[in-house]
Amino acid sequence: MAVSSLMSELQGSREFLFGAIKGLNEEQFRYVPASETWSIAAHLAHVLRIERVLVERARAALVEDEPFMASTRVANDDDPALAQHLAVPQMIHGMLNARREMEDVLARCDDAALARAIMHERIGRMTIGEIAEKVAAHEREHAEEVVKIARQAPTSGRVIIPLTRRS
């Protein structure tokens, strides 16, 4: 896949995810439906963590000849705990930064550079192009889950009383 196509895939997955969370309040971000184990915030923390790892790997592939990458051995079960320590705006900001870094890696690539790879301990050989595809697919997968949770999340129980001027 060409750099422009990868950039489009990344843009599309991000627009889908951000469209799914637009207008949600903090309670909705933290809500965990009875049928789920993760909140929307946990999905965001997970997407952020994985994208940072993948960007690091893509950067390494640019400057080294098929560097060996050990598995992170970080269980996804840790992401709900991570989400509890990060504010939603902090996660969004981190996601924006990680995406800029991924786009920067891709901007430095031609077809030959896209074919540069890492050697992952468990997965095997992964090219920069495959890493970028994985970032977009992973984000889209979690965005689909976020949409489901957002549909189930209750609206805020808070009542807003408008202030009016006394006459």
C-alpha cells in the first residue's frame, strides 16, 4: 500500500473513533455496561498504548536493519487500570501526539522504506507499511466497540439550571 493510502486509512480510523466519542461526558466515558469489561476510557487508553508501541517499532525499522523486538508482554487487562489514572483529555492529547508521530514516520517513507521491517518475537517480520495498517485496523476495531458502549451509556443524571436575571 502506498504512503498516501496508509495516511488515508489512518485518517479514516481516527475520524471514526473521534466521531464515536464526540459529545460524550465524563460519566459516559467511564461507564461499563453489564455485558462488557471495558469502558470507553479503557478502550482509549488501550489504543493509545498500542499506537505508541507500534510507532516506536516503525521508527526502529527506519533506522535499523530488521531490529528484533521483544513482545511487550503487557496484558490488555492492565488498560482499564491505566484508564483510571489518565483523564480523558490527556488520553486524547496522547492519541493525537502518537498519530502525528506515526504520520511523521510515514512522511519519511518511500516504497523502499515502507518495506523496511522489524522482527517481532511472536509475530515475526512486520514492515512499516504493515505496522501502519495495523494501527488503523486496531483503532477501527476499538472504535466499533466504543460505538456499542456509547449507545448503551446513560445520559447524564445531572440537571442544569439556567441562570436568569432577577427583575
